[in-house]
Amino acid sequence: MQQRSSSHWLRYLLRSIALGLVVAAVVIWVQPYISAWQASRAAPDQPVSFAKAVNRAAPAVVNIYSLSEVRGSYYNRRPNTVLRLGSGIIMDNVGHVLTAAHVVANVSSIQVALQDGRQTSAQVIGSDPVTDLAVLRIELDNLPVIPQDQQLRSSVGDVVLAIGNPLNLGQTITQGIISATGGRMGVINSHADLLQMDAVINEGASGGALVNSEGYLVGINNAQFRGPAGQGVEGIYFAVPYALAYEIMTKLIEEGEVVRGYLGVNTGDRPQTQQQPGILVTGVDTNSPAERAGLRAEDYIIEIAGEPIASSQEGLALISNTAPGTELEVRFIRGNEELTTTVTISKLRY
């Protein structure tokens, strides 16, 4: 009887110890979550701030002042000197500055002002009228460089900050979201794959940085891009995406210009009678590679250099990236007949 009682108490004791250990383990496991919940309730709501992004990116955005001469009037034949405002972005520590081409086009001198108070002259390395981008070079040490991520791609809805010097008021920041990405046909020309956003871009802010909420460069702002009829629209602004701008910048630094292939066709929407993806030719430039190869209006291009073509953007990109002098086989439909011709790509003239 006594042995049975001792065994009962031993089991009770062991059960109590095991239960206590389980409870202790549970308390230890949930304690951090309880502490975090209590801290979040005790702390006041923090306002949303992009100060960290601005502090990372803004020092690398510079003010650009360029001087140009304009012909005088009938009554005053002396040329007038005009001050042009813009912004730029320091892209590396050797002094390459990316900006909008129209900011530094046909100017006699360029001055660059950094946010730390330093000023210096700048030299134009090269410019690209298609994307309206230009690269400058400045000779200064200890330069702030804009944060960059070559794998970064923007999405509709991303928060963006536009940094520049609008109207020479000093560096300012405007905030918005990306409204559309890519395929902005007719905005400036079909080569430029632009970002559309509602962050305000005024005169003087062209060439400035468009950064994300972490301060990484996502685009180069441009106040000159307009709608198809040349009109400006309130709340709709554009920037050249970083990936495209970086590609153009690299070519300008290495070669001094951007060489693009030229076919010489105007294109339109796919007709309803065509189920196969392709490009409808609506016109052919006189004495162009397309005309010399026998292409005509109403031809329907379905393949270039063995690559199926699904859209005008695809076809234009393929031609643009083809070196002048290259021969490409083009398959197309004319009426009910499928034909093939060979075109020799020439250099796009601006």
C-alpha cells in the first residue's frame, strides 16, 4: 500500500515538473512577440518619411547653368546671351554627369554646381537626341555618386521622388507614383521607352534624378517630353528609365555617339484580317533600305532575321540595335502571298 502511494506521488511530481517546463517554454517563445506588441502600442504613430532616400540621393544631383547665344532682332543685330537651367546626376566617381540633352545643346559654356557649394565647368562627352540624354564630365575629387542597382526595374504603383532645381529655386523634391512603364509611343518617338509618373517636373528640373523610396535611381527626369500634339498635360510627366539611360550613357562615354540602325518604314496597328502577329507597313521612306529592298505600304512583316515580330516596338528595337551595313532577311505578307526579301540596314540620321 505504501509502495503504491509513493509511486502515485512520484508520477504526480513528474507530471507537474513536465507541465511546468512546457509552460516555461511557451512563455519564453511568445515573450518577444508580446514585448513587440506592447512596444508598438506604447509608441506613437510615426509619420511616413522619405528623408533617408533624399539624404542618400540628393547630394549627387547637381544644378546645371549653361549659356547660349541667340540671334538678335532686326533692330538689334547683336546676339543675346541666354541662361539655360537644368539638373544633372553624378553617375560615378570619375566625374561623369548624366543630364537631358536639351539642357546643354548648342551652348557656349556649362557650369555645374554641387550641393556642397563647389562649382566647376563641364565638358560635353556626347549626346543622344532620340532619348534626349547627354553625358558631361567634371574634374573634381570626392564626388557623391547616386545609388544605383542595375537589376532594379520599376513597376506601376511604385513611389518615386523627383529631385532637381526647378526655376532655379534651389534643389527641391516632388513625390508621386509611377503611372505607366514602357511603350509610350508618340510621346517623343518610338525609340524611347519612357516612365510616366505624376511627380511634378518643371523647367530647370530636366536631367534631375527620379529615385525610389530607398534612394536608388530609377529614371532621368525630362520636362520637355510632351504629348503627341506637343501639348503639356497637368499631372503627366516623363522620365527615361535607368536601364535605358545607363545603356545610352555607356555608349556615349565609350564611342561619343549612339549609332542606331535604320529601315525606313512607318508602321500601324495590326489589321483585323491578320491573326498572325506582325507589323503593318503604312509607309516607306524614299530612298530608304526598305524601299531599296522592295517593301511597300500595306505589306505585313512577320519575321526579321529569323525572329518572329510581335509588335512595332519589337521590330524597331531589333532594327535599332543592328549595326549599319548588316543584311537582314525579312519575311512579309503581301495580299495572300508570303514573300521574302533582304534589306541592308543603314545608319539612322538625326
